Amino acid sequence: MVRYFKINDPYRLLTLFLFVAIVRVAVLLIGFPFTELHASYYTVESALQLGPLFLWLTKFISSAFGDPLIPSVVLSSLLVTLQAFSLNSILINNKALPQNTYLPAACYVLILSSSPEFMMLSPALCAITFVLIGINYMLFHLQYRGSEENILSTGFLFGLAILFHPPAILFIVLIYGIYLAYSSTLNRRYLLIAFGIILPFIMIWLYFLWQGQGAEFWLNLAQSLGGAERQMLIPIDELLVLMALPMLIMVVSASQTFAGIGLTNHQIVTQRTWVLLLLFGVGSVFLNDKISSNSVIYFAPTLAFFITQFLLSRERKWLPELIFIVLLLWSLGFLLLPKFVPELLPIDYSMLK
């Protein structure tokens, strides 16, 4: 399997899309329940906890389709495939790995197929799409000194991510940290980043203002970040169990390469960008009003990057194949055990039902 995805052939993405689609169709056929958490995305009461753009999306799905289950699964499949493609493109364009390969996309898909929650549309799943595209713009600017439009686009995309999932606000620190540490960007461009972030907020606020709800827009955003009581739907230790295998591989890989020996300066910057994404992703977990598997979606790009780095650096050809098969079994096992043998799973999804 590793040999198959190591080939630099875009048609490998078609294989991954088929895998994503088949897994999600199987989930629908075997009858995973539409959990209470996801059902809450489609209620009026959710307005205080969701970003306004995600709230609009769920309203559209409800009005257009009635039952949101199938549209939610279809949209999540498309987003995961798009995100896998975006991640892979970022790594290829920035020569972040020893060779151009579609292994990062494959690892990303496996990670986001490891929990029943990942099958459904969620605010974090929408937001990570814009975060990845924003990181692509950011790394492009660091490598080629992009235009001011590039800077503005970076901020705008992260602003959209926040409007889908307010805890993504922490990634603003990531943008400024990377630019301050690794670029010689002009001072006025830092203001341009801020304007790019604020611009989608102004656009959405003007609509709310036109509806006579301008003040409610800001109150709801503030409520989504700090006003609601945190609900631990899945305990932190169980979330760590869910991500234990990919995180273990990541730690081993990072410990071998983090010193940057043999890497170019831009490869080091790219690697550290993924590390910071993971660290701020950990912080964002605690800004969620309902902490569950969806809260760790931001971990996926970093885990996929370091797992790929680990697989490509093994000298014994059989070892990456074995590890990839173990990852596949881990992903499908954690996905299907809640339905067939829940007593074997060290994660309790009962609060989601």
C-alpha cells in the first residue's frame, strides 16, 4: 500500500475518495445513529455555540433536504477529500518531504476515518479546510515573497475559518508567529493580515445589522468562545487513546528530524508550521463548548505529515508497509467497534447518543 501511494500520480486521490465514500456509505448502511451532538447543529438553540457561517450552512441543509444525515455525510466526504488534496499539494509545492508522494493524503484520510464523529459535518471539519488553504498561502509567501493580495488572502481565509468554528481564533497567533519569526515582511503587511481576518467579520456583521441583529452577532461570537459551560462529552484521556497510535508515530518521527539536519531552511519552517498547528489545535480543544472527537480534527494535518516522514525514512521496505496496514486496521477498528463490539473500545460514545 505504501508503494502504491508513494507514486506521484494525482489519480491516487481518486482511490482515496473512493475509500472515503465507501467507508461513509458503510456507516450509513450499518446504522450508526445520528448523534445528539450532531443533531444539535440543526437546532435554533445551537446559535450561541456555532460560528455564523456554519449555522447558515446547517439552516440551508435543513431547509433544502429536511433530514440532514445524508447531506452531512456527503459534505464531510467531499471536505475530507479536498483537505487531503490541499495538504498533499502544500507538502509537494514546498518540497517538505524527501520525495513527492500521496502518502500524506492517505494518512490524513485514515486519521479522519477513525471515529464515527468524523463521518458527519462539523464546525471544525469546515474550518480546517480554510486553515489548510490559508497555510498554503502563508508558506507560498515565505518561499517566494508573495504579493499583498497573498497576505490579504491568508488573513481572509483564517477569518472564514473562525466564522465556521470560533475556537480557530487561536490560529491567528500561528500566522503572526510564523511571519514574525521567518519572514522579513513589511510592517504594514501585518496590518493587512489583520484587515484580511476582520474583513469577513465585517461582511457578515453588515448582514446581521441589516436584519437588526448587529449586536447579537458579536454577543453570539463571544458566547461561543467563553460564555457557554464546557461539556466533556468524551474525556480527554479517551481522546488521547483515540489518537495514541498516530501520535506515537509522530513523536518518534519528530524526535528524529526536528533538529533540521539535512533539511533546507524552508523545509524547517514548513515542519515547524505543522508543529505549531498541532500545539494551537490542542489549545482550541479547550475553547469548544462540547469536547468530543471533533475537537481533535486540527491534529490531523500534523499527524499525517510526521507519519509520512516516518514511513519514508525507514530503510527496511517491509516496515512502512506493516505500519500502514496497522494504521488502516486502527482506523477501521476504532470506527466500527462502537457499533459491533462497544465493550472492546476504550472510548465511551454514550453521551453522544
